[in-house]
Amino acid sequence: MEDLKKKLQDEIAVLENELRVQLPREILRARALGDLSENAEYHAAKERQRFVEARVAQLQKRMAEWSMIDLSKIPRDRVGLGSTVVVMDVEKDEETTYKLVTSEETDVANGRISTSSPIGRGLIGKKEGDVVKVRVPDGVKELEILRLTTIHDEVN
């Protein structure tokens, strides 16, 4: 989680630099070109400024949400945020390992799935030995939880 926090802080710093240093220069330079009503550079810079302001606000909101996560409320014996779960696809007889992460950290190709994804939602709150049915785009998967490592196990 600290990696994500650092990543968000770094992105905020880059965007704030663009917002406070680079974009004002671009807007000033574009204004110097004259008529603002037909000045594409000016309008592009102002549009980028609105986008960067919105993204910074979104990231700051996300940082505030992260600071309110109470790790003590994440279960120690059930699947939750930060858990690594080894499941058996009952139909395919195939093992897969998933790490449940936030939407910002999702990387399906590397087994990092969001807690809000269909499989993530299906696994939340379950424990080793449970069998869950998860609706996915191509039907229903039946997954048996073989092994579970929670965020608490990984920290200790």
C-alpha cells in the first residue's frame, strides 16, 4: 500500500508542477499571439489546465480515502484487500493465483485483480476451502480457494 501512496504522491507532484509552472507559461505565450477567440494554442492550454486540475482533485480524494483505510478491519482469516489467493478453476482443473488490489494497482496479466472486479467481489470474505461461483463475461466460473495469504501475513 505504501507503494501506491508514493505513486499517487509522485503523480500529484508532477501534475501540480505542470499546473503551476508549465501551463501558466503556455497560456501567457498563447495570449501574446493575439485574438483569443481563434487562438487554438490558448484553448488547448486552458483545456489541459482544466483536465490537470480535475486529475489532481481526483488523486487528492483518493489519497484521503487511502488514509482512512483501517488495516485492523481487514480480516486475518478471510480474503480481503491485499490478500493473495490461490484458486482452482473447478471446471478447467487449473490453478490461478490472484492478488486483490485497488483499482489503481490492477494488472490482470500479472494476477493483480481489483477488489471490485467480478472475481475480486466473489472472493472477498471467503476462506480456504470455500467454493465460489463468479459470473464473468463468458459465463460462470466455479473457484475453490486452495490457499490464502492475507495482508497481515505479508506484513509480518
